[in-house]
Amino acid sequence: MNPSPPVILDPRAEGLFAAGARLERLHTGAAWSEGPAWLAHAETLVWSDIPNNRMLAWSEREGGRVWRERAEFTNGHACAADGALLHCSHGLRAIVRTRFDAQGRALPDEVLVDRYQGRRLNSPNDLVVKRDGTIWFTDPPYGILSDREGHRAPSELRANYVFRFDPRDGSLDVVSDFPEEPNGLAFSPGEDILYVTDTSAALRSDGGGHHHIVAFDVVSGRTLARPRVFAVVEPGLADGLRVDERGWIYTSSEDSVQVYHPDGTRLARIPVPEKVGNLAFGGAARDQLYICASTSLYRIPLNTRGNS
């Protein structure tokens, strides 16, 4: 593999990449890579190989390996403040939590939430943990449309929602039904803006649907207001996304990771030789961008740190 160098599109992005920085492929062999998360206690990146119903892991010490088989088609992941790993489970149609013992071994999983007003969720896709401990997640239908990435079943809900779950009292609230098929999500550093991707164009054969990022104002830390299209991403879709400490947005697309300023300007591109699904900041300084793209896991160092 001889990856193309990053492309600077706006002078403000000068210095984002170290001199000579190149994309590095760390592991391959997945059917569809998704949902990366950095486990700080293990210095390990974990991610999903959804169609193969497993989770993979990579570390400098061990390289790539299978982390979990029969993973119930987990998709997005995030780490809670206590180090627990949270999963979006297509198969269980639930948000699931894995805690670890003092030796770093995974304890039995716990289902945190799998129903809204008595009805089963569709298939939680991605999630982010707010600093107050609440879990915000998207719930499109992708895991119930077929048996390839979950278990085929009818939807029990009226729409594809963005949810806010509070594990302290078990409350689950709809915060938006504005995105047609909400997918990836990330907060700005001040948690006053929530970015949500809408991937409703993914399975549309008529050329319709959306491939954009929606920005919301976060009101009183618990509701959303003023939805607006932040950026239309092409080629392909804005699937997963992350935000760095400056508030710059890093989103997947068909051929690259695209970097946006909060004012909506596209600042840079990181060409990737496979379709990008999702990404995560990791490493001890959170300055390594890990990229899940189709069959592989990639990495590139940045001169910034991740906020989400």
C-alpha cells in the first residue's frame, strides 16, 4: 500500500499533520469495519466487524486479533468515565455495557436499555457519553433490515430517533426525529452543539435520501434545538464522525476522512484506499486518528487531540 498524503484545502489546516505523516494500515481481514473505541486501560483499539458478528482489537504489543466472537452484531462503541465499554448492539437491539475487573478482564455484559415506552428499539448504531454521564445514541433500522448485520424484524417505533439515556435513573427520552436515518454523532468540546449524520441515502436506489451532517444546539444540557444542515458530504456518506479539542469535525466519506471547521469550511482530506465507516482518537495522548474502512484499520498521527 502506498497511500496518498493528506490534502490541505484551507490555510488554517497547515500544521494539522506532521511533516511526512502518512496513513498506515494496521490490520485487515474484516468484512465491514465499524465502531472503533480506544481502551485506555489496555492501550488497545477495539472495533466491530459487523457482518462476521465479532469484535477485533489492535495494540502495539499484540498487533491485530479477535477480541470477541458472537458479539451480537455490535456497531458503535464508546467508553464511559469509569472505563466501561459501551456497545450499540444490533442483535440485542440495545445499549450494552462491559465492565472490566482489576486485571483488565471483561466482566459479563449488562443490557442498559432496549426499549422505549415498552417497544423494542430498532438497532442502536452509534453513541457518545456526555460529561454528565448521560448516553446519547442513534437508532436507525440497519440492524433489522436483514440478517447480515443483525436479525431481520419489523420496527416497533414510529421513527428513527436520536435518544438521551440517563443510567442514573433509567430514563430514556427522544431528543430528535429530525434526521431521517441518524447514524454517527459527536458533541462539540463545550457540549453546546451535537453533530449527527443522516445516512438515509445509503440504501435508496432512487437517488433520494440524505448524506449530510446535521448540527443541533444543546439546550440546558438535555434537549436539542435549531437543527440545520452543517455539511453535505460527498462522495459517499458521512457515517461516523469525531471532534477534536479545537472543535474541528472529522467525518467519514467514500474515499477519505474529511475535516471541517465549525464554520462549515472543509479544511482537509485524508485519502483512504477503502470506503471509510468510522473513526476514533486514541493513543496515550489521544493524538492518533484510527480509521475503520471496509476491510481494514488505519492510523495517522495528528498535531491535535481528540475531544470525542
